[in-house]
Amino acid sequence: MSVRVRRVYEPPEPDDGVRVLVDRLWPRGLAKDAARVDEWPKGLTPSTELRRWYHADDRPYEEFRERYEAELAAPKAAELLDHVRELAGKGPVTLLTASKSPQTGHAEVLARLLED
């Protein structure tokens, strides 16, 4: 299974496979045709409350990860996660995020869960 995380602002690459935007909001200043997004499962993104909590007062990443994984256990999110897992079973999947540091964000949590 090949899952990777990239910033959505980086140009698409031939080996991206299925490009999945994993942000709740569309990235600022990016035209939809330039992003070449294949899927946008908004139900996989962290809740607004969790996002605000994490970005306030420099919260610990490990606690964010645990809270986010708990949200992903909800039925609708779990169904979407299974769908992306199916896509990854068929070929490469690239999780796209506008985050400036994708290695310490929700996209990395998703990538790790998809590879397990």
C-alpha cells in the first residue's frame, strides 16, 4: 500500500495516484483545476473544535493525534477511511493538505492509519 502526504500547493506528479484532499476548507488561492483533486472526503477531517483546540496555545501533537483517532472511529468517518484504504489497496494515494507542516498534522495521522 502506498500512501504519502504532500502539500496541495505543490504541483501534481505522475506518481501521485489518487489525489485526496483531506482539509475541511478549500485551500486559499488555489484554483480547483490546478489542484487536480480526485476526492474530497470532508468527513475525514478533524472537527472544527479539535482543529481550534490544537492550534491554540501550542497543544501537544500526541494528544491531538489521540483525539483525532477517536473522531475517526465514528461510523461515518470510519466508512470514509475504509474507502480511502480501498483506494490505497488498488494503487498509490496522495493525501493533500494546505498545512505548512504536514508531518505534525492530521494528514500524517491519516497516512499512518491507512498504512496499518
